[in-house]
Amino acid sequence: MERLTEVQQELYEWLVEYIRVNQHSPSIRQMMQAMNLRSPAPIQSRLEHLRNKGYIDWDEGKARTIRILATKYGVPILGTIAAGGLIEPFTDAVEHLDLANLSLPPQTYALRVTGDSMIEDLIADGDVVFLRPVAEPNQLKNGTIVAAMVEGHGTTLKRFYLQEDTVTLKPANPKYQPIQVPAMQVQVQGSLVGVWRNYN
């Protein structure tokens, strides 16, 4: 699905919430007021873009018939994380996981696991791991499961150990060897919050 601009995203999120609460779509005037606009032209343009990009639709010639086609709420899944070797990291959300009733820390994001190097920690290929950003990696407790980017290689999910100036990233599967590198070559991108497994 094509990405929205900032103003399109603002209108889309407002529409989703308005329709969820009121069970009908708003008028153009209401959208103008919500977006602090004095003319209907920018609203009509944004609505056309939202429809062309597949986020909404409406019945031609009928008022208040806007329908939401794609709900982008939930935890963003930012790609995949290797539980084996190292893979290139992702930064753009490729899908969202709706967890409306689950309490998670602010800025939580998700990655889908590929590989089996964390299997003894009950993290399997295809699982979704929830991570929160790490501001100060040197304050992480040794043994914390993290998403770590190793300079020149990629990102992996492993247990983190820091000793002096060396980081060891340990798998939870005897088939794999620990990754040991200078601390300056490792960027911890997130620490594990939870794991989601779909058995369907």
C-alpha cells in the first residue's frame, strides 16, 4: 500500500477515529474544521489521494458515505530480524499488528523472526518479537535479549553481554556460535518486551 504524506496521514487518522466513535462519516465542513482549513479544496484533494491509495472509498454523489478500507493502527512490524545469521535491518513499517487490548511500553515496535538461533528461549522462526528502543546500551543487564546491529553485517536477535569493550551476542541454540565484536561496532536497537506466536 502506497505511503501517505503527513497531511494525508493526519486526515486519515482523524477519519478513522471519527467514524469509529460516531459510526458515520463526517461532512466536508467538519473535516475542514478538524484540519484548520478555510477551503474545501485541500480536503477534497486529500480525500482523492486517500481513495487512490486504497485507504478509503465512498459512494459517488452521496454525502457522508466515506468508508475506511485500511486501518493502520497497532504495533508497526518493521521487517524481519535474523535468529540465525545477520540480515540487513528495516526501518519502514511493512504491516501492523492490532493489539488494542494489550498494554505495551511507548514506542514499542515489532519484527518478524527468521531463523532458529533463539529456539531455546522459546523464540521460533515466524514469531513476532516486540521491542522497545534502548537509549543507553551500557546500562543493559547482561543476558537481555536484544535486536543488535553489527557494523558492516546487519541485525540479529541475541542475548547481549558487555564485558569492558567487547560485546558478545549469544544465541539460544547450540548449532550457532556467539558473535563477539568490539562494543563500538554494535548498536543495540531494542530490548525484548514480548513474543507473539500465531498457531493458525
